Amino acid sequence: MKSRVAEALDTLRKIGAPDPEIELQQMLDAIHVDTLAQKEPLFQKRYFMPILVAILIAVFNQCSGINAVL
């Protein structure tokens, strides 16, 4: 991900990968696919209620001391 392809190939050879060139190419392809995928922001209006419920459950959990009981 940091454009250090030569070091990655050297590392794959050192750890004994069966075919380091093919494995490196698969890694580069996976990184390329990940960077092309659009990132969806977490804090949107449609996620407000699930996020709020998760936060409220966490607050209740801390305030009630349920962890000690469990």
C-alpha cells in the first residue's frame, strides 16, 4: 500500500512463498480493487438510529455494571 513493491517481493521470498511474484501480483490487484471501491460514510441520516441504539446500549452497559454480573 505504500508503493514498496521491491521490499514486499523480497519479504515474500524470505518467508518462503511458493511463487512470490504471483502472490505479490494478487496482493497488488486486491489493493487496487479496494482503492477503487467507494467508501460509504458511516455517519449518514439512515444510520442514525442504529448508531444511537449501539451507543445507548454501551452507555447502559457501563452505567449498570452488567459486566461484573456477567
